[in-house]
Amino acid sequence: MAKGKKSKKDLKKQVYKYYKIEGGKIVRLRKFCPICGPGYFLAEHKDRLSCGRCGYTVKK
Ligand SMILES: [Zn+2]
């Protein structure tokens, strides 16, 4: 359901939140899911981080 609702533009915007350029280096602001691997960021919540793909959750 709602597949393709997000435009490419929106996705690009989202990715930007996850990276920061600092002194010419790319700094990752988010952790990757240890189960799904690199490319799957953990979503930030108030007191935990969770993976939207596999459901992995870690407390802050
Ligand atoms: Zn995961």
C-alpha cells in the first residue's frame, strides 16, 4: 500500500539528515541496524532507536 508515494526528492532529503559534512569528512549521525546491516538506519525515538525493517530496538 502507498508504494511509490515518496518521491525521489523526498528520499534524498531524508538521507541528508543522516549525514553531516565535517572538515571534508562524512559523519554519520545515525546508527545502522546491526541485523540488516549498512544502509538500514535506526529510527530515532525519544528513548530508543529502532529499525523499521526488522524491528530491532535498542535503548539509548
Ligand atoms: Zn533491521
